[in-house]
Amino acid sequence: MKRDHIATSCSIETDDFDYAPFAQQGGLGKARQLFPKLPELLEELNEVLVK
């Protein structure tokens, strides 16, 4: 399951949106639509995840 990948890798990347549950909700396209600054958001999120 993809959430296990995120939990063990302590990061989320744009290609992770190709997998459930993200893909079921519109995937990367929908995420970019909802969060215009998605790359910056993911960078900040990843920094927090590794702390």
C-alpha cells in the first residue's frame, strides 16, 4: 500500500499521486488544481516528516 511507502520513506513526491488513495480522488492533476504551489508544499511537508 502506498501509505506504507510514505510512512517508511518519510516523504511524498508528485509520482505518489498516481497511487491510491490519491489517484481515486483525481491524482496529481487534482492536487495541482487544489494546491497551486504543490511543489513548495511537498517540500515543506517532507522537511517536517523527517524531523
